[in-house]
Amino acid sequence: MQRLEKRKIRLQICKLLDQCAGCERVVGKSLTKKTRICQVECAIGIELKRLGCKLLGRPYLQDLTKEKLESLRSQGMTFAAIARKFNISKEKLRNIRQEWAAQAV
């Protein structure tokens, strides 16, 4: 990633953080609840996570699709290696696969 692209991402992150300042959704909440609200329920928090992963060169979990998983498996990657690639536990990957299987039924 080029220096100018990284700078652009950092500026996007700063603008999003400005929008988060004084957020009423998390006032008085515990750190655990704040983290959940910001990372799961808030569009700004989700975008911050995506940009942070892009800036650090890490894959973003939401980029993992059933098709992507099948492609990585066909390339010979183990489930453990795929979990490491997406920075999640093997158990989390298993749970995601089980959810996909349940949706297919």
C-alpha cells in the first residue's frame, strides 16, 4: 500500500472518530457494552474496523464468504490456517461454517 493511500485511510478514520465524539448510544455504558455497540451495531464503528484492517494489511472478517472459504480450501489451506489468516479462532470459524450450513437448509 502506498504512502498516500495510507494517509487517505488515516484521514477517513479521523473524520469518522469526529462523528463518534459524544455519541449518546454509549454514554454510561460499560466498556464491554460500548465495544459491542460500536463494533456490531454502529455503522461508523463497523467502517472504522474495516478501515483499520485495511490500513494494517489484515483481512476483515466480513470479507470471509462461503465462496472465499471454499476457494482457500481448494488451494490446500487448512481450517486452522484460514482462521489465522482472518485473525479468528478455529472455533469461531467452525461456528461461522455451521451458521452457513443452517442457512442452506
